[in-house]
Amino acid sequence: MTRTALAVTGAATAWVHARMALPSRTARVVHGGRDAVYVDDGGVCLGLLSRTAVAVPCGVRTILDELPDLAGTAVIGDGRFVLDGIEVAVTRIFDAHVPVVDSLPRVDVVCDELPEPALAMLGMGDPRAVMLLLGRGSGLTPVGDDVLCGWLAGRRALGATVEPIASEVRRLAPTRTTLLSTTLLDCAARGEVIPQLREVLSHRSSLDPLLAVGHTSGLGLALGLSLAA
């Protein structure tokens, strides 16, 4: 096992905590940076997050200002997330579920990277939109995926069905987009999202903090919300 030099505590959703409670196993690092390290845990993306990282629902939040230069493989299980030089144990559970709402915000945003016909189809709940949006755009979470996440989360918040869009996402995502996006889409279909999106849905925040997330992620999430309305 990797030698541990630093032990810290973290916070995670009940879903992540349950995965970490399973027997120990190795997980390959698929992306590393100063704010977040993501690993492939048997086809699911789990993240180790600094205190300033976007608090994705598939990640373990820590109070670290930044993460060490981590690579290779992690050991996950028996309640621990172990990487070179650091071991994290989850001691706090946070809720990432969307609140129940009567209406969704309508936002006036434009995304030139995505085809208008696909967005119109998504607004009508047409599953053919998924093929046109999945994996479209650059980054670990392409903006087309972010739009789909926003739509799924918005429908969950309204208490409305996410089918057949969710079924089409589950069918296509593993081969059409990144592992992180695939996991976040699955989270959104369950109604689990980043705090900035929850704050907008709870009417405790303007759109500005959400739109500031990532290069286009916040914009995509906001656009998805609007289409879900």
C-alpha cells in the first residue's frame, strides 16, 4: 500500500460515503490537478477535492488549500481514500440533492458550441437530443453534458420525470463522453448537483456564482435548467 504522510478528514455525499465503505481496491487516476484529483473506481469517477474546488457530488471535500502532485493509483475502501502522501477519511455527510420547487429560473444565455435544434429538442424532452449533445464541447465536462445535467436536475427539482432522456444518457454516455461527465450525469439524474446550482434553485443566490463555475460548465447548467422549465 502507498505510504501515508498526511491524514485529513473530508465531507462527502451519502452515496460517495457508501462507496468508500466497500472493501479496499485500487483505482486509477484519470485526472490530476492542484484543486482536484479524479480516479476511475470501477467505471465510476470519484474525486478528491481541495477546499476551493467545485464541490461536485462525486467528490470528497477537504480543507486542503491545494493537493500535492498526485498520480498513478489510489486505494479506496474501508472508509478511506488514499493517494501518494495523503489519506482522507469521511467524517461528515452533506446533502447534494436539489430542493423541491414549483418553477425554474429562465435564463437568457447563448451557447454557440451547441446546435440550436438539439437544444430545442431537449426542451421538448425529445431523447434524440442526447446523441447531439453528449460529449459536445471541450473539457472534462463538455458543455453539452452540462446542459443535460442542468435539464436532469431541473426536472428532478420539479418532481417531473427525467425519462426517456435519462435512459438515453445512461445508454450512450459511457462511450461518448468522459468518465467524470458520465458520473455527474448519473448524479444529476438522481437529483445531486453542485452547491451553486442548489443555491439558484433555492432562490438563495443569483445566477452569477453558477455562471462563474468553470469555463462553460455554469453556463451549460443554467441553460439546461431553463430548458427543463
